Amino acid sequence: MSDSGAENTEKDAEQEQPEDVDSAKLLETTAALEEDEELANIVTAEEYLMRKDVVLLEYEKQMFLDQVQADGLLVCAKGLSYERVLMNILKAYSDAGNLVLVINSSDWEEQYYKSKLEAKYVHEVANTATERERVYLEGGLQFISTRILVVDLLKQRIPIELISGIIVLRAHTIIESCQEAFALRLYRQKNKTGFIKAFSSSPEAFTIGYSHVERTMRNLFVKNLYIWPRFHATVRGALHPWQTQTIELHVPLSQTMTAIQTHILDIMNFLVREIKRINRTVDMEAVTVENCVTKKFHKILQAQLDCIWHQLNSQTKLIVADLKILRSLIISTMYHDAVGAYALMKRYRSKEYALSNSGWTLLDAAEQIFTLSRQRVFNGQQEFEPEPCPKWHALTELLTQDIPGDMRRSKRTEQPKVLILCQDARTCHQLKQYLTQGGPRFLLQQALHHEVPVGKLSDKYAKESQSQGAPSKEHSTKKEPVKEEASSSQPPSAGMDELAQLLSEAEVEGQYYEESYMLTMTQPVQLEPMSDVKPDLDASIFETIPELEQFDVTAALASVPHQPYICLQTFKTEREGSMALEHMLEQLQPQYVVMYNTNVTAIRQLEVFEARRRLPPAERMRVYFLIHARSVEEQAYLTSLRREKAAFELIIDTKSKMVIPEYQDGKTDEAFTLYKNYDDELTNENTKSRQAGGQAPQTPKETPKVIVDMREFRSDLPCLIHKRGLEVLPLTITIGDYILTPDVCVERKSISDLIGSLNSGRLYNQCVQMQRHYAKPILLIEFDQNKPFHLQGKFMLSQQTSMANADIVQKLQLLTLHFPKLRLIWSPSPYATAQLFEELKLGKPEPDPQKAVALGSDEPTAGEQLHFNSGIYDFLLRLPGVQTRNIHGLLRKGGSLRQLLLRSQKELEELLQSQQSAKLLYDILHVAHLPEKDEVAGSTALLAAGKQFGAGSHNRFRKAAAESRRGRR
């Protein structure tokens, strides 16, 4: 019976086995088909570039292929715009299955990329930690603050193994101690497969410091360096066939402007020679007159002199400040109007400034500068007749003659669209006011704004201002004919009203300038040949278009379809950065571009824009350059070109020589730069102990931990602590900034924080809390690593030399007297602090995170040593004779305050374990302490107190003391 049952079971199993095999094969086939389908959807980088919606120039395609195929640092010239390359990389990784993080981006970069990407793949950073954990798991793209990212990586809120890659912008700012390098190190420790792609468009930044390129690549964990200068063969091949029609117009400076420029350069040359004579042992190679007129001179000089600033004498510091002032004067002369430049000059012709500068105002050249600046505003009869900017006339000729003439020659019937580019918002506002009001009216308004005394107007200037106001009045009579008639019948009052209107306009505008303006002409440009009558170039024939208030270029173009269109725009804006020009070019599609000021980045952006359009030569943009030949403006432009070329040559030379180890990308176990492994540390030979039968087995050491307050992640120190192999625990703690051991609490202060905390009293309260809860409180005073380790003299303490900062050292002395257990540590840099923390933790127990968080809160913690009222504790500490060494015995055995008053001096001596301390405490509690007459500054204070409190007010203390003594007897 059992045998037949077994046979039947075997037969059933044999029949069921083919069915199971078939289902397994079916599942395998289905999985294989799904995998093949997924692989079919994956395209290579070359196939992605062949898509119709991907529009990239040839060099941009090569940039894309380089970065996709191998991680690296891409450094390109300004204006060549890696933004489109990065945009396509982000689009290629836009998928819910990928998690790509973009760090170190500016606000305008973040907004630009988000506007171009699909919204479903771009996730906003959540405010709460729980919400962020959920968003991380959704994948896609995230533009995230590095500080938030570091905390989430340390707390393991983000799945590090699932991160597809990290994209780093502005890579030239990545240094070893920054938060971005910290985040990349945490990422590479646990993720060996994800990518890291870095981008930079500032080659000059890599020339500052020793081996900047190699250190940046090491901090980024990349092994490849991609260099794209403007003179790259691929770049030239992509841009050269589509060159714009360029016309360079050399505008001569006026005689007074040329003379002012010469005198300022002479003074600069004198100061440069003087600073080199005074400091023969200091490297002053960067201090040249050529560099003094460039934009980044002061930053370069400051970086060079910061470390030895305290060693320089006062004359050198004054010269450095005066070189900056002279640069502002020469810029004001070149780019601003005559009235504004004269108002700036007047500030430095005061007695106060003459006593506080290096002495340049006493030179003959300085006197000539002040005299010539006044001559630009007032004529020989001291009448108000300001000199117009030389470029104004050239610009008006372009807009009213050259551009209409070119339209006639090219037989274009549509009205022109002109884009005028300026270097800053002030110049942009100046041109807008000039084109809409006319030169004389604008200069008069500037005189009122800068409070320049106008006095009497010259006859020539009065006629120009009257003739200039006519077109604008014609335009206004169409709207309000009654007002025009009234103004013509009463000329004197009308003149006063106009002056009041100018003054009110100047007050309303203040110092705020727009970065873009849209203008059109009140009279259309005549495309037909004009008569022999020469037009009035100073006439105001422009008006503003209000649509730009909403930055709506399309609406503005629609509102004036049959009129010339003129847009004033700065090279870059706060809202869109350097992409503002590219955005305006795409929207406006101008036929003419006027470069009112020169800018390397803008010129290349125009080249790239024209190469993308691929238009025939006749339809391309015409670019006009207005430049002062043989001037500071031309020299600054040529210097910027030379600097960039030299920077790229240095980077290319560095790439050919540098040695990159295989483990630099952090993808192998040899990347010892990631962390110091405490588990594999070998003990010292001297400390080895031998047991019977052999050597004692080594026990792995626990990784040291440091509790760090969340607010401290704004500094570099947490990154450097982690780099030394210590585990960082980010927590929100109320007492201290760093908890090293259960007994050691550290409050970190920079020099500026120290001054502010001492003056406000906040540091005293922090020391009270630390001393109350920790046995070894530490005040860490940390200096900037780029500044001298020096705390002598008011200037190094603060930029202000007021008396408020004069007693910092005295306040520190008082702090140590009030808190005997407090230890002060002076650290020259965050690197030294990290090393110090590591040494302080050797052989010490690890801190308790739960206890550190609970200390200082209202809820008592388990095992807390302090079981008494903190108010009583602070009160007793202020009494003479009571110290931190004896206060605990006094609190335990002293009873209440009433019982303490009834104790004898002998009893207090037993409590305080000191005869001297007991006497001090007994005297303060029982003996009346009244000031002697000779100790009081003036007897009036005593008389006033006696009248206020009564004659016997002081005797009450004596009576109370006597009664208490009788009671004890």
C-alpha cells in the first residue's frame, strides 16, 4: 500500500516538473525581453547628440562627449558658455531612476537651469528632514545647498549608494576646507561608481597660489582636465565662418579728460614706486600701473598682502587705499558724466581727507586734477556749462545717421532693432536719461542731484536746453494741450516749475538704477534719403517703453511694431547673471549692437550667438565698438585679454607636467586621502605587551567622535575634523559648539565674533553655561588662515579704531578671573584647530550625544551632576570667598540662605575648607560696607543719597547685623 502510494507520488512529481520548468523558462524569457527593451532605450552619447532637439556648436559637442565619457574638470574661456553643455548633460540624466545633485550654483544659475528642464524631474529642496528623505528617494535632479547636503550625508538621510552623480559649478572656488569638498569626500567614501563633473569659466583663478589646478582636481576627485581657451582650434573653427560685421569707432577724449588721465596715472606711478621703495623685502611684482587700472587689482593685492598686513607700516597701508581711490577717480572720469566726476573729485579736496591720506593730494598733479575737473563743469566766466561725454555724440550719430544709412543700403524695409551694451547700471541709466531728456537737461539734473552749485547758466547752455525741450513738449501737447498753453503764457513760473520737477526727479531716483531700459523714437527714422539739412544730434527724440518693467520684451516689441526699437542693457544682471545678454539676444534678435563699453565676455557671447544662427553675411548683426583709443579703457581691455591668455598657457603647461595618481578619483581602496583608518593603526613598538605563548591580539580602536553644533557647518572646521579621520556627529546643542569628551566643551569664536560677543555680554552667558555643565570648558579663539596670527593694535582687531574695541584684552582678563576653569586656546587656522582636537581626544572617552543635546534644556537629564537651582548657584559664585572649588560643598551642606546668615565664621570655614574664604564670605554677609568720604568722587553723591533715603538709611544695616549677633549669643 505504501509502495504504490510512493510510486503515484513520483509520477505526479514527474508530471508537474515540466510545468514548473516551462514557467521558469517563461519568466527568464520575459525578464530577458524587458532587459533588452531597456538596453534598446539607452542611447550612447554620440546618438544623443544626433537628436534634432540638441543644438550645439562643434566645440560644445566635444565638451559634452569629454564630460560624459570620463569625469573631469572643464575650464573654458569666458563667454564660450558651458551652460548649454551642462544643460544637455542634465537632460540626459533626467530620469526618476537617477539621482543627480548640483552644488555650488548661484541663484541665477539655478533659476536658469530649472527654467530649461522638465519640471517633473527637478525637485525643490524640502524644509524638513523627513520631507527631504522622501524627495531623495524620488530621484531626478536637485539643486541643493552644500550645508544641507553635508548634514544629510552625515546623518545618512540620503541614500549615498543610490546617487548617480554630483555636478559642481564654479569649480575654481573649491578648496580643501570648503563644504563642497567635504560633501564630495563623504560621497566618495561610500559611492565608488557615481560620477563627479566640474565646470569653471574663470581660468585666471587657477593661477593664484601654488599648484592651484592640482589641488582643485584632488579636492574634486577627478583625474581629467579639459581646457577650452578661445584660441582652441575647434573653437576657432566653429566661430570663424560666422563672424559678425565689426566696426570699431575710436572716439577721442576731450583735452581736459586726457590731461586728467595723464595726471592720475602720474600720481599712480609715483605711489607704485613709493610702495616698492618702502617695502624692498616684500614681493610687489603685482603692483604696477597697468594692473592698478584693472578690475581685480585690489583683490589680487589684498590676497598678497593679507598675511603680512600687520608688518606693513602705516604709509604702505595708506598708499594701498589711495591706489583704490585713484582708480575710482579715473573710472569716473572715463565712464561717468562731467558733473558726477566733479562731485566725486570734490570729496577728496577736503581738509579731513588731506590729513588722512598718503600725501598725494599735496602734489602738483593733484591740484591740476581738481582744477581740470572744475573746468569740465564751469567755463572761464564761472558759468555752468558742463562738458558732454565724448561718446554721446558718437552714439547719437550711430542711431540717427549710420544705422538708418545702412538700412537704406541693405534695402531693409523693417524698422531697426538696436541693442546698446553698457558695463554697469549707472552708465545704462546715464544713456537712458541722455536719449530721453537730452544732454544739457540731464547734466542739470545731475548737478541738482549731487548738490553742485549751478549759479548762472551760460548763454550757450541755456539755448541748448531750450531747444532740447521742444520735442518732448510737442509730444506732451498731444495729451495735455491746456497745460502747454498755460505754461507758454507764464514763462517765469514755468521755469521754476521745470527746476522743481528736475529736483524731484533727482530725489525720487536716488542711487537705484535699472539694468535694462527699452526705448523707441517719437519720430520714426527716415529710411529714404534725407535732405541737405543736417539734423540736430542733441535733440531728444526717444521715449521709454513701460513694458520692460515686467521684463516682457515680446510685449514691448508688439507695442511699437512700426517704430525703431532700442534696448539698453548691462553686460550681466543680478537676476540672470551673464546669461542676461544671451537671453536678450534670443528675444530681441537685433540687427545692430553697440558696445558702449568693452567687455571680453560679451564680445564672445555675440560671436557664439551669431554662430548658432548660421545666417548669410548680409543678414548678420553689425557690431559697433565705441572705444577711447590710447586710453585707460583700451588698456584695461587689452590687459584682461593678456591675463586670460597667460592663465590658459599656465594651465596647459601645468597639465603637461602634473602627475595624477590612479587612486585620485577615489574609486579604489588606495584613496588614502579620503579618511584615516583607525582600525588598521598599528600600536607603537614600545607599548606592545607580550603574554605567555605569544603576542597579545590587537583590538581595533573605536573611531573618535566629535559632536558638532549644526550652526557650525557654516565654517571650515567640521570639514577639516572629518579629514583627519574623526567622526562628525551633527546635532543641535545649546551649550558650546564642539563636544570632544564628556568633560571637554569648546566654544569657537573668530576674531569678529569674539569682539561682538564680549561687547554684548553674550560670551559671559555662554561661559556660565559651559562651566556649570562641563568640567573643562574651553574658549577657542580662531584666526583666519589667510590673515596674520596677530592680536596687537586696534587695526587688526577691527576695521574701526573706536574706543569700543580698545579694551578687548582687558575683557578677556576679566573673563578668566570670573571663570577659573575656563581655558583659552589661540589657534592660527582651522587646520591647527583640527589637529588640536585630535590630540585632545587621545585616550579620552567618547561624548554622549543624548546627554549633550539634553544639557541646557529645561528637562533634567539622567545622571546630571547639577541638582540645585541655577539662579542660587550664580548668586553664590558672585559672593567673595565662594569659588568653583568650594561651591558644591556649600550648596550641599549650607542649607538655605537664611541658615547661611546664621552660621558663624568657624562654621563657614568648615564648609569652605579655607579660613580666608570663610572670612571674606562672613564679612560680606554681616559687616556693613560703607564707602569712606575720601573714596567717593565728590561729596554731592553722599548728600543726594542721604536726602533720598533719609538720614538713618545706612544705620539699618548696622542694626540688623547687631541683632543677628545678639541672637547667636
